[in-house]
Amino acid sequence: MDLKITAKKICSLLTENIEALKDINLSENDSLIASGLIESFDLINLMNVLETSLGISFNLDMLNIENFETPESIASMLNNMKMKV
């Protein structure tokens, strides 16, 4: 059974894999991009981590910056992706 990807899981993946976030207590609705917490290289790293750890692949139409703004928006995008498969 596939489990829903939670924003809490995304927060864990972010703090474990993005150097700039390692010492931050990240919450589900924290702004990642607009606040400057992560930059473009971090975003690429995050996409790689998500693809590897969750076994997914991103299509170009998913590369909307709004999808990556908060851990909650990332989880929502990923759950929508799973529904389409």
C-alpha cells in the first residue's frame, strides 16, 4: 500500500540533505525559496534526493517554483504525482 507523502517527511529530507537547513527547525509551511533558505543549487539537490529516495521522476511541467516553496507544497505536488501514475 502506498503511503501519503507528508510535509513532515519532506522537512526531514530537507534538513538531512540540504546543508543550509541542517541546523534549522523547519516547519511544514516555512518558505524555502522566497525567504532565501534554499538557492537554485539546493533545489537541484533536493530534486535529486526526492527522485532517489522516493523513486520518482520529475517532468518539466512540474518545475514550477511554487511547487517547491514550502515542505507542504512539495508534499502536495508529490502526492498529486502519485495519483496520476
